[in-house]
Amino acid sequence: MKIDGNTSDGYHTFNELYHHRMILFSVICNQNKRRAWKSKKHDDGTMYDDYFIVGIETPEGSYTYHYHIDNWDYFKVKQIARAPEWDGHKPEDITRLLSLVADIAER
């Protein structure tokens, strides 16, 4: 069985789920503009062909994703010349985003 972006769990394809994740992350970033950024370069000046990186600084550390350049305009956040140095975050660190809610509640 071939597994690709069109592979489905019976409800959604991988492509649909990645698109949903991108839209949801854009909402988080766009609602936290002072914490979010996007860049066409990593901190060392490199980047994957036709991709950019977008990130948000949470009280618990950074969280980032790479997206195809076609999605650039979904992120209405400041553009920086180079992304901050990667802090080593991993997929399981997604819970850092929850600290944004706690940060808002404390204001």
C-alpha cells in the first residue's frame, strides 16, 4: 500500500490534516503577533527550497513549523531576516503552546 498525502484514515487525508494544522497555527500566531515571526532563512542562512519557517515564542520556549512559500500570506506576523537559533524543541513540545493561554489568563 502506497502512503502519501492522499492517504486517509477514512475521514481525512494527510494533506487535509497538514493544511488544518497550518491554518490553526496561523490563527495562534496571528493572535499573538508580538510573540510570532516568520523568516525565509534559518539562523545559519539556509532554508529548504520553496519553504519558510514560522515560529512563536511562548513562556516555555519556541515552537516552529516549516511551510511551503505558497502559505506565506496566512501568517500576518513580523518578517525577520533570520529565524532565531533552534532551541531543540521537538514535536512532543507542542504543549508549549498551552502556556500562551496561561499567559493570557494571568494578564
